[in-house]
Amino acid sequence: MATRSPRETLLIVDDELLVRRVMTRALAKPGRRIVGVSSGKAALEACRRARPDLIVADVMMPGMNGVDLCRRLRAEEATRRIPILIVTCLASPQLEAEGLLRGADACLGKPFQTKELAARVDELLAKAREDGRA
């Protein structure tokens, strides 16, 4: 039997393994490939290997934070149009605003409800398809 390639690929960027696992479970669907990485640097490398259809990135990470990752992704032609959902703790609204200013398409506060995460991702993917971004 031939293996079908996924219709869409999501990249989850969070330095906490447990959070990546929770997000992966919440976002899993038939035809969807989910790649998880633990840093902004690893996210850039993953994007160079295979362009994801959407990126979910934590803001608070050591090294390159989610806001800097957003800025770098928007600066490169190959990744400029990838939808980005940033996730941040509610105690840092200034980082959330900075993420939106640096090119994030949407923000979600931590702790999050997995159904809300899935709905936001589906909404961003649908909008990206409408705009010809995905």
C-alpha cells in the first residue's frame, strides 16, 4: 500500500516537551504532519528543510524567543507568508503585543484550552488557504 503524503504540516516550537506533546495531541488529524522542536534555532532549520503550513511558537524560550523567531521568519522570503500563532503566558501582554508587531498572525494565552488551540489553528489555516498562503 502506498503511503500518502500529508496535506499540511504544522511546526510546534516550545522548549517544554510536555507542552509540545499536549499541542501535538490537540492538533493531530488525518493528513496532518506535526513536527515539534525545542528552540527558535531548530525552528529555522526545520523551515529550511520543509516549509510548514503553519507555525505555533511559544514566546518565552531560552536563546531565540518567539518574538525574535517571528521577526526572523518574516525577514526571509521563503518563510514570510507562513501563518504564525504565538503562545504566551497571560502575565506578559507586552510580549504578546510585540509578537503581533513582529508579524504573528494571532496570539493565544497560556494556559490554553486544547479546543481553543485547535480552533485557532484551523481558522489560521483556512484563512491562509483563502489568501493563497497555504
